[in-house]
Amino acid sequence: MQENYQPLAIEQEVQAAWEASGVFNVSESATQEKYYCLSMFPYPSGKLHMGHVRNYTIGDVISRYQRMLGKNVLQPMGWDAFGLPAENAAMQHGVHPADWTYENIDYMRDQLKRLGFGYDWSRELATCDPEYYKWEQWFFLKLLAKGLVYKKTAPVNWCPNDMTVLANEQVIDGCCWRCDTQVERKEIAQWFLKITAYADELLASLEALDGWPEQVKTMQANWIGRSEGVEMDFPVVGMDQPLRIYTTRPDTLMGVTYLAVAAEHPLALKAAESNDDISVFINECKMMETSEAAMETMEKRGIDSGIKALHPISGEQVPVWIANFVLMGYGTGAVMAVPAHDQRDFEFAQKYGIAIKQVIFADDVENAGDCAEEAYTAKGLLRHSGEFDGLTSEQAFVAISKALEKDQKGERKTNFRLRDWGVSRQRYWGAPIPIIYCDACGTVPVPEQDLPVQLPRDVVLDGSQSPLVAHPTFSHVACPSCGKAARRETDTFDTFMESSWYFARFAGNNSDTMLDNSAKYWLPVDHYIGGIEHAILHLLYARFYTKLLRDEGLLVCDEPFKKLLTQGMVLKDGTKMSKSKGNTVDPQGLIDQYGADTVRLFIMFAAPPEQSLEWSDSGVEGAFRFLKRLWKQAYLHSEAGGSTQALDKSSLTEEQQTVRRQVHQTIQKVSHDIGVRIIFNTAIAANMELVNTLSKFTDTSDNGKAIRQEALEAIVLMLAPIVPHICDQLWKDLGHEQAVVSVSWPELDSTALEQDSIEMVIQVNGKLRSKISVLATASVDEIKAMALSDENALRFIEGQPVKKVIVVPKKLINIVV
């Protein structure tokens, strides 16, 4: 065995052996329990950052641990390769997006291999590969045939610089998240997936996700936003079509003093035809941010449309206002406003001098409030509500609903905040939507035999518009139905489409079908690891897609991910690492300096997975020093001849028993920390303590050497998931031919945990005052008597009467005086 730890040489040799043997390539097994561990795949931006390293190290540790338990473990890796950043980078560097993307993939793949992650590289995929998105196109057409896909004109967030649609979450302070350009509201034709058809199931099945953080489940439930309410019509004076609204508080109906519609609502556009002020206001609304977070904080503005509606019960005229806080894409694009009982409506009414009519009062009329300062939003008793006076809010919900239904003016309805998923993007670097438009035949699906519809390579990207629009052979095609000249759809899919099923493709990768039967074996994913920022959209879309694939007969599971771990961010000087802040740390430089194992060890030791990790250069150096100490202990043991003598448990000295007890206590703790708690820093700390104990253990007897051998083997196996390269070499240096990657997790010897005596703490009034050693078989009364006679404890009692003595078995005695 070499005297000095040389990480780079060791890691290169071990990684070469892994690759040559294909040890991480797996297939279905009838004799092993399967375990599918997956970390969210990266966008190939060029280089790994520390967030990547943390995410993938967590996944690799879990995978390697489960493998050591004897399970058939799948851990794949691929690339979320489509998207606007690649297109922008290609324009900046004067290269094609495909060339830029695949060059980055090659570099990042090498980085992942240098870090020693145990991936089944035979399953590697890139979402920009036509063999991948072919099946996405195929599935889209299946959904179209089932009525789960449709196209309609809808208001969207439009970035005039990037020339594409943005989701609400991609609009920050009214600007594009990528280029910081002011976002506009625009009406364009979009393709949608009918996720609302699965809203009930998406909400209900959250309850079955026991392995998900409650925070994430709550975020998804709120996003889906199921509510019980009433949909009703307010007839519009002088018009045939009524104004339809939805409310969860029909008990406040008699307090309506105005209606509010979105700037894109037909009534608003009608009013703008004869009113320049309204037209200007509508154009201003088009430039406003429309995310819900922005709606909460922005100034509420509006303008009277001049249009009147009729209250469905009282028949009174109600003014219709156009307001910037109403969105056309949510509900009907119109809301009833009850300023006395909704704070937003209250502030708007006060600002524009609109009447405020209170109709809900507390049971205690003296404390009912007069709505002079703020809205009264609680439920209560109805007053000033005609025939409904005296009813509770709950009773009024039913009574008013029945009255509206009787007069055919409304009906009870369950609504969802969730909206259908717009999947159209007006950019080049994405999967083409497989649709053809023919003047004679209308909308025509691309025939299955013509899939995939591939992106043309001969394009010029200048940022003005998608080059697919003007591409002569892409955009102009013959209709597959009638053969006449037709136009191909030039929008591409939202990249969430690719990331919503990649986990299934990893499991059932077959060029002849979207998913083969292997996917049914491997799915669901047993453990999924990724950032909390993906808690809503990616995870919700992945859940939706899984249900679609199930209903198509391609999967048998209802949910894609059993367990979810959302790892914390990597911080430096208290802020998130980012290129824009100039506070990044290059993983490659650290690997070259210290080796991959040091990087892995530090990033697992610095913080629990779900907490933020504060970067520390000294922490990295400390991790390196520990690995050198471990190496030294193994070297000293090897130089002393190692141990071939079997341990004689019947003749252990007290010191030998103590050291061996710590070995198995550590196995017990680390097994629980990694396998149950999914916490790695405490598991590493326990091994560090055991190494420190070994450094002080100088027993050179046969039993002493055997215990040292047992301890070193246990440490190597417990650390193997975290620092696999050094552990592989040390395992061989400890006398084993088999690679550590194929060795089982160390077994706990419960007899080693037994001990004749136990050290217990003595407290007086909760403060530590002494320690005593008691027999493991001592009774509670015997322990109390020993504590009350301890000299150190007696000094703090000082003749005071003892009120009680509390014994916590095997831990402490608390004397209360």
C-alpha cells in the first residue's frame, strides 16, 4: 500500500474499471427488488455548477447505498437540451444551437464522470435528439385524437425581444426572466393540453404522496386551487349576452356594488370603440405584469366602462368597470365586486368612490364593524339581503344558489384555479408541433409514418422571428390528406413537454415505441432529487403526463415519483452562487486540486440535504485532511501486517469491547441516518469520530488487530457511497479482491452493543453536575441511590430536601430540590 494518498491517480483507475465492467448498467431482474433513483437532469449550459454537484452527489449516495442493500438500482442521466438559452447562445457565438448543445454535453458528461457518479450511461438521452422528440410528437397526436389537445386564441405574456410566449412564472417585475425586456400582453393562437381534465385527480392523489415534503404538496394544491362556488349571469343592459361570473361567496351577492372585467374582455373592447380614455387604459394594461404575485402588490387601477349590468336577484343596475387586477385567462374574465367583504374590492371602491354595502355581520352585532376602515371578510349573519336576512353565510350559500338555479340565472359549480397548459413557443430550438394547415382540409395531423418532424439545420438565427416561419421546405408542405399546398405549424413545444416524461424514457428506452415494458418494471421513480424551484410546474406537469401515459396503456403507475427530496441552495457569503454575482466556485478546479472524493465529502458534510449549504474553502481543506487521516490509519494497519486472525469475542478486554461497541454503534447510526433520515452530515461525523478513536487505539494483540480490521472495513463500507474512489482502493488494501462497489452494506452485530456498565449523567435541577457508571442491569431504585450518594451531586444539594428524582434509562438522572 502506498504511504501517501494520491486521489487523482486512484480516481482515474477506479473510474476506468467501472467503465470497463459496465457495473452500473442494469436491466430488469425477477430476483431483486428494484430501486430507481433519479436526479433532475441538467440543461447543458456548458459547465457544471455547485448546485449540480450537490444535487447529483445526493442522488449518487442514495443509489450506491441502496445498491449495497442488494437492490437492483437504476440511476440514469441525460440532458434537458432544448430551449431559448441555447438559441441565444448560438446567435452570440455564431454557431448552430445543436453544435453548441452537443459540445456542452460532451464537456459536462466528462465532468460527471470525473465526479464518479454511478450512472447507467447506456440509457443517456438528450431531449433535442429526434429519436426522443419523435415520441413526444406521436403522443401529442394521440392526445389530439382523444380531445385532450386543442388550439385557441388566448392572451399571453409576450417578450418582444425573445419573440416568444412566457409563462406567468417567467415574468419578473413585468420583464422577461431571460433578457429583462418589458413584457407585453398579446392575443395569439396557442396549442393547449387539457390538464384541467385531470384537476380532480391531480389534487386528490397528492394525499398518496407520503414521501413528498408537505410544503411541495401544499404548493401544488394551492396551484390547482379547487373551490366550491356559484356561477351566475348578470344581464347586460342593451346586449344579448349576459356577463357571467363565478364566486365562492354567494352569501355576499346582495352586497355587489360593481362588476369588474379584464382589459381583454369583449365588453371592455366594445367600450373602447367609442372612448379613447378606455382604449388608452386597455393598452396600458397590456404592458403590465400578470403574475399572481405581481397582482397582489401592484396598484389597483380601473376605469368605468359606462356599461350597466342587472343584479340577478334585485334587478338593480350595477356599473361595469374595467380593472387591471382581473385576468382574461382566469375564470370568465369578470368578477363581482363586494367592497364591504373583500379587501381588494374595498380599496378599489374607496379609490374610485364606488358604494360600499355591508350585508354580512358578526353574530355579535355590537362587534359587527361598519367597514369604514377595511372590509369585513369573515362569514356571519346576513342583513340588508331581502328574503335571505337572518341566514348564516353557510345557509345563504345554499339558499341563494337554489334561488338562482330556480330562475335559471346560475348554478353551483366546482372550479379550479388551474388553467390548461399552453405548450406553443414561437422559437426555433424546440420540438416541432406535428400539425399541418390546409385551406381545404383544415387542421391535419402529421401522419405517424412521417414522424419525427425534424428541425431543419440550414437556418439563420437573427432573433427577429423563428426561422421556421420563412424556411421554404419546412413551412411549405403538401397536405397529407389532399395533396394540395399547405403550411406546417412553425411553433415548437414548450420545453416542459420534454421534461415531463424523460424519467419514463430512461426506464423504457426503445426505438420502436415510446415506452416499452421495462418502464412498467422501473416506474415509479423511488427517489427523485431536485430544487424546490421546480415544486409546481415541472412536478405538476410530470404528474399529469404520467396519468396520460397510464391512460394510454404505456404505464401502470398513477404517480411518477414516490419520494421527493428538494435540496437546498449552495450559498457563498450568504447569497446564492451565480455568474452574475461573480461568486461561483468551479468544481473542475477543485477536482483537479483535491480529487472528486474531497468535493463529494465536503458537499455532503457541510449541511443536511434540504438546507442551504454555505460554501467554505476551509471546509474543503478539512474534508481533504480527513481522507488523508483515514488513509494513514489504513496504511499503518497494513504496515503492521493487517489482520488475518479471526476475532475471539470471548476474550475481549474492556478497551477492545469499548472500541468494538463504537464500531457497531456507528453502523447502527449511519444505517439509520442514510437509509431512513436521508441525512449524510451526521453519518460522516460518526465515521470521523470512529477514525479518531482508531488513531488512539494502540492495541497490537491479535484481537486488537482484528478489531482494527473490522473497524476499518466498516468505515470503508459506510463511506463508500459518499467517497467511492478512495474506499475502493482501501478495500483492496485491506485484503479484498472484490471491488467495493459490489460489496454489501456492513452488518450490525447487536451483541457488540451490549455492555456491562453504562455511563449516566447526573443533573441537579436540570444542570449537569456529575457522571456515574452503573451496571446495565441496575434497577431504577439502585440508580437513584447511587446518584443521591455521589459526592459531586451532594455538593449542589447541600442539605436541601429532595423533591423527586427522575431517571431517564441509560441516559441521565435529574435530582430536583
